[in-house]
Amino acid sequence: MNPEELEKLKAHLEKIKEELEEELKNTARLTDMGSDVEGASADEETDEAEELGAELGIKRALKERLENVKAALFKLERGSYGYCEKCKTVIESNLLQIDPESRFCRSCKVGQ
């Protein structure tokens, strides 16, 4: 991968990182379980529990992706970006264009 492509990917990764951090900040509020539905019906409590579960799932997925983006940026700085963590071959350029934080080549992703 040439330096120009790497620079574009780095800028893209930094933009993704900023967006993910902002999204995490916006989902930072966790529902206060139970206190606002005291005396409410079981349906309301169930709805609140489902909302909390969905919120936690979204937050976990965002954090995981953010960690992958940070790892990719670290690899860029170290000069090890673009290599599969499993088989150590070069990750296809078109795959990195679509999924710049990818840790695995196409073959290893399919084999997971």
C-alpha cells in the first residue's frame, strides 16, 4: 500500500474514531432502573428493562468498534497496519477501503 493510500485510510480512521466517541457520549445516559416507574405496571418495567438491554448492547458494539479503530491507528503509527493478525498476509486493499479497521484478511474472516 502506498503512502498516499495509507494517509487517506488514516484520515478516514480518525474521522470514524471521532464519530464513535461522539456517539458513545450521546448514548452515555443509562436508564435509571426502577426509580421512575415505581408503582407502575409490569409492562412499563419490562419496557424499561428492554430499553436498557438494547442501550447496553449498542454501547458495547460502539466501544468494540472504537477499540478496533484505535488499534488500527496504532498499527499505522507502528508500520504494521494492513497485515492479517491470523495469517500475517497483506489484507486486501479493497477490504481496507470498506472496513479500514479490519484485523483479518478475507480468507481468515471467512474461516472464523
